[in-house]
Amino acid sequence: MSKKYDEWEKGGLVVLDKHSRAKHEVLRTYVERYLEILCRRYGMPSFKITLVDGFAGGGLYEDDEPGSPLILLQAVESTEAKINDSRDKKISVDAHYYFIEKGEKTFSTLNGVLQKSRYKDKIGQTVFLKNGLFEDYVDTIINSVRKRNPRSGGRIIFFLDQTGYSQVNPKTVRYIREQLKDKHGNEHAEFIITISTDYFIDFINDKLPAFQKNIKDLGLEPYINSEEILRIKKENPDNWKYIIEAKFSFAWQQATGASYIRPFFIEPEYTHRGYWLLHLSPHPTAHDAMTDIHWEKGNYFRHYGGGLGFNIFGYKPQPNDNLNGTSFNEVFRQENEKCLMEEIPRRIWTSGDDGICVEDFIDRYRNFKAVNNSIVKKTLLDSCKEHQIVILGNKGGKKRNLNSLSKKDIILPQRQKKFIF
């Protein structure tokens, strides 16, 4: 059992450390942003969502610091009030919550915390407490969501803050995705998963048979070259976080079947501990919202991949003075912009004589960039101003206003003279 659960299992409260506080801030901000985006259509009377905390913990830390269950409840409550503050026609956020905790005494602490909170009347109505393993309640949650949303499938976010690396299996994520598709095949489930780097380094061990077994147990065997991973680790023992980001991100995406992935590390300043944070989603809007949060909370996140621009999964050994990764800061932004200024014209040349619209261009490289869309759009406009590419407006003529982009604007290589009017 993780040390962070020891005090809860003894009936006490856990001290909230810096990396856990960072995770909680990202979770709160994401739920708030998610609701603001999906509830923005004026006149919408209600919005249904299910929030699942698969490793809920005791619900409260020392000094009355809220745990993830309270954070989810508070985020929905405050965001609903914020949205309705500027509306004549109010919207109701119809949220159901599942808080799952395996430790008996920790679960008892969680129950006690919620029973004393202002949300106590929601228990058993919209707040459901489950004592046991997350995987034991997967089908219960799936059936509940289907019953509640028989036509649409319903929006659902799984927050899976495991204590190690193996409690969340990619095969389970794929199963949930498939089961919660609606009748048209559209997906509505997304996942925020944390993997402890302290545990994961032991997962990448030096004994090939044991490592291959671990890979197989997680369902990653078809997507990971075990011998290559161990060779890279042996040749670059200090660069193991590179291995995780550059190799395992792709494997997790393939194993789960998720359309979009954000694979970076969450490491607040002044601590060497941290988590690999995976955001798996079926919607580009959700993916973009998480990417924006990476940049807004830049001092919490690190990038250990070897590439810039549209090649974040590229692997290359790091010099010793850069083993701590790259923060999402101004220097990293400038490095990416410089790389994109060189890379974008080459990418546009491969898009064909008809060019590609802005929306499709961004979507094509969504999973392969660390930057958010605003940085890509700025670089596209700068490339056009420097006559590296051509951008056509929605009426087919050369775009005159190079201060903003529409998603339907067409990007062409500079060679396409016949389209320039």
C-alpha cells in the first residue's frame, strides 16, 4: 500500500504534498473548463455528465485541504454558478458522481467526510460511494450511464489517480470506451490517468523475461519492443523518463484505442517526485482544453520527449544539463515556434495541390505536438507573412487579414501561384 494511504487507514488524515496538490489543481481546472465549453450553447436547459473517481482516497487532507471527491463536487457547483451568472435562461448541470475506494478504513474516512459536508443529501441520490477495486465497479457504472442516457451515451470523465502503475489496465480503458459508445458509434468517455514515476522505473527493469511479462500483463506487448527499451535504458540510464514519454505514450494510445492523447509529466517545482499524466479523449475539443491547461500551469508540467514542433514522441539522448526535462514556459514556446517556422512549409508541401484547411491541418498533428492551437495558428500566420506559405480565405481569395485564422481557411505551399489573386 502507498504511504499516502497509511494515515487514512489508521483513521487519521494525510499530508497533501506538492505533486498531489498540482494534480488536484489540474483536475479542478479541467472540469471547470470542460463544463464551460460544453454548456456554452445558450438556451440549453441541462447538461448530463458522470464523474468517476476510481481511487478516491479519504476525501480530506490535513489543514482541511479537499481531496479529489470534494474537488469534483466543488468544481461542478462553482462552474454552474459562474455559467448562470451571465444568463437569463439558466442551465442545470445534472452530474452523477462515483467515488470508489478499496481501503476499508480509508473508505470509512471518505464516507465520514462527505456525511459532514454540504453534499451529504446527495449521497445515494447523485453521489455514489463504492468500497472496493475500481475494476470491480466498471460494469456497474457502464450500466448506470447507459440507463441514464439511453440515446446519447452521456458524457463521462474517469479520474484514475492510481498509486502505482498497474491498477489501471489499458485493456480496461478500451473496454469502457467500447461499451459507452452510442448507437451511432460516437464516443463520450475520457480518462485522466496518473502513473507514479517512482513505481514505473521499477517496471522498466533490467531482466528481459520479467519486463516482457509486465508488458504482456498490461496489454502493451504488441506495441512495445522490450529489447529496444532495455537497450536504451542501459545506454542512457539517466534518461528513463524519455523512454516513458517517447515509447510508452504511443503504446498506451494504441492499446486503449483512444483518438487523442496528452502524455506529459506533472512535476511541481522544488520536488523530484512526480507523475506521468495521460489524458485520453475521443474529442479534439477536450484534447485542446487539456493542452491549454498544460501551458497555463506550465511550472507543473515537464516534457521529456526528444522532439519539438510536430515530433514530441521523437527520442534522442539528453545532455546531462537537461535531464530535468523542459517546462512549458516562454523558452519552450520560442523553441517550438522556431521549429514550426521551419517545419510547417515542408508539411504543407506534402498536403497536395488543393492544400489543406486549418482545422484539418491542426487535427492531423494534434497528438504529435506539445504546443496549443494558438501557437500553431500564430506560426501559420507568421509563415504566411514571410511568404513561406499561402493562406486563402473562405471566398477563395488570398487572405488579407493576417491577424486571425478561420478553421476553414485553406493553407497552400508558396508554389501554388495560380491561387494567388
